[in-house]
Amino acid sequence: MRKILLLGSGGRESAFAWKISQSNLCQKLFIAPGNAGTSQYGENVKLNPNHFEEVKSFVLKNAINMVIVGPEEPLVNGIHDFFCADETLAHIPVIGPKMEGAILEGSKDFSKNFMNRHGIPTASSKSFTFESLAAGLDYLDQHSLPVVLKADGLAAGKGVLILEDREAAKSELKAMLDGKFGNAGSTVVIEQFLSGIEVSVFILTDGNHYKILPEAKDYKRIGQGDTGLNTGGMGSVSPVPFASPEFMAKVEDKIIKPTIHGLKAEGIDYTGFIFFGLIKVGEEPMVIEYNCRMGDPETESVIPRIDADLVAMFEACANQQLDSFELKIREQHAATVMMVAGGYPGDYEKGKPISGLENVRDSIVFHAGTLADQGQIKTNGGRVLAVTSLQDTQFDALQRATADAARIYFDGKYFREDIGFDLM
């Protein structure tokens, strides 16, 4: 039996908490800091996942014997390394890579070079710093359009720009290298634009073995028909019809296996999730980016399709025995509709009372940006609730998730009604 600490506060962590709470191996679940929804599945704790000494004190005081890290920032900042370096914590398994593995997400420059070293298909690119700005501007003069500019470090999901105009690209390169995204933009990757359809593929690895989780497709644009500004994600579906067995065999052979082998060859000890942001170009998969954690809102569609004990899978991962774990996947389709605050992804208000949650009929509601305030649940972020339905067809899943989203109310609420329609 495990006493588990889950770090994070979003929809991804709500989905994890929902699944972990169903395990007979979980004695007690704490979520730090959690949200108004995660308290249904365990005990919320007022901890900042990036304040490692606070996390240590809580872990020791409460005899925690497994830590699951949801968001990328604590991983990139080295929380797993912190545990390994402390003799009072070193025996506690941490699900999430050490800093040297998390750099796959923490540095776009590193990940591009890693892919090139190991023959993993990806867009051509070059990296530039403030000192090499002139060379970067010359490179843009020769580059085909559109062109992609990526801040090297973590930029809260805002560090990737796709530009159709050469002069605009030059202006943005100067702005990024001049601090537009802070230290995250001290190096900028200029990348070839790839045209195709995107899919998210996830694995859990113990460093030697891996399990491929259900794939998903997320929807970034705020408006119906994939229009308007980019967001953190307006919804997701799983499975993805175009990710055929033949396509997924290519993903495994050309991307997953070389990534695992590459990490081992470079002496990088990696335990945790790898999120492959892929694009299907023709019939071939190519890597857009790596992430060192599960995606959001994809997790809210992926986790309900896992027909296995999540804690048992984490145990197998921690014990380097993932090869012996049997991962079963439900045949059903999941559709997740994200309910967001009015004005998102621009300025939006918080503190709006949420009503109607008790009226949901055919879906699971995973809280994202919510808080409990004097007995009332209120909005506390741009992405507020993820409504997920699991049904026999994608159409039914979307229809029921959309209907249930309509049963929930808060002032200014908005959600897309066409998630997954492009795949039908």
C-alpha cells in the first residue's frame, strides 16, 4: 500500500487523481496544491511543487512513499535529483525524469540536437543567440515561409511562433533574443514548418522498457473550426482514427525506440512519461517536440481509456519491471471538451461561481482552474473544467460531453462544440 503525493493543480492532475483513487494499492492520496475537484479523490495540500524543501518536509512528516510529478517545471528544476541527493528521500520513487532527462522539454535546442544525433525524423532547424543575431537574420533571409520560431526554454506555452512574413519573423527573432520571453528566449530555434496533421503519443518508461499509452489529438485554437488564437488546449479525443496500426508501428520503430536507445546511449537515466508531439507528413511521423510529462487536455482523454491499475503501473516503472506489466486499453472512444473563462486566452476574470455540476449525466468532470471558496466552487483559471465522456463511438462521446458541458454554468463560460469533428 502506498501513501502517494501527486504534484500539480490542473486537469491532468485531476485525471491522475481520479484514476489513482481507484487503486487498491493506494492507501492515501495527497494532491499539492490540487483544485476544487481533486479533493474528491484525496486530500489537497497547500504546497508549491517548486519549493522542494517544503515538499521534503511534507513527505517525511506524512510518510509518503511515492511521488508523482504532473507538471514539467518541477522536473526541469530538478525535483527528482533533489530526492536522489537527500539520504532521507532517496528511497522514495519519483515518477518523472531527472533534470538531465527533463531537458528534452526544457531545451528545444537540446532536443533538436538529440533527435539529429539519433536519426529521429524532425524538421530541419538551426539555433541562434543574441551574439549570433546577425547570422540568424541572414538565415531567415534564405528560409522558406512560413517559418517557426521557438524559444529554447519553458515559456508557459507561449514560446512558439509561426510566421508567414519574413520581416515579421526578423522582428520577432530580435524581440525574443532581447528578452520577450525572459531567459526562455536566450536561445531561439528557427525551424522548418511542417504541413500535416498532429497527434500526441505517450509512453511510460523505466529507462529500459516502455508501455505505449493511448494516443490522442488535442485542439489548440479557441474558435470553432480551428480558428482564432492558440490556447493551452480546448479539448481532445482518443483514439485517433488516422493513427492506424501501420502508422503507430512506424512511430515505435522510427521514434520511440531510437529515443529510448538514445537516452541510454547518452547515459541519461529516464523514469517517467515521454510525450511525443508528432505530425503526420504524408504517411510518415515526424517529431515536433518532446515533453517530459503527460499532456493537458490529452490526459483527460487518455486516462479513462486505460483499463489497468495506474499505481501498479507506477510500481512496475519504479522497480524497472515495466516489461512484465500488462497494460489493457479500452476500445471505447473518449472526447474531452474544455470549458474556459470568458476572454480566454486573453484577459479573463476569476472567482465566478460554478453551478450545475450535479446535473452531469454521461461524463466525468475533471477540474482544472477551480477553487473551493466558503463552500462554493469558483473559477480560478483560464481553462476551468474538462468534461470527458467515454462511449462506443467518437460521435456519441463528443455529443454527450458537449451536452454535459451545457449543463454546467458560470458567468462567461465558453466551449467548442466541434472537438473531433475533423476526424469523422
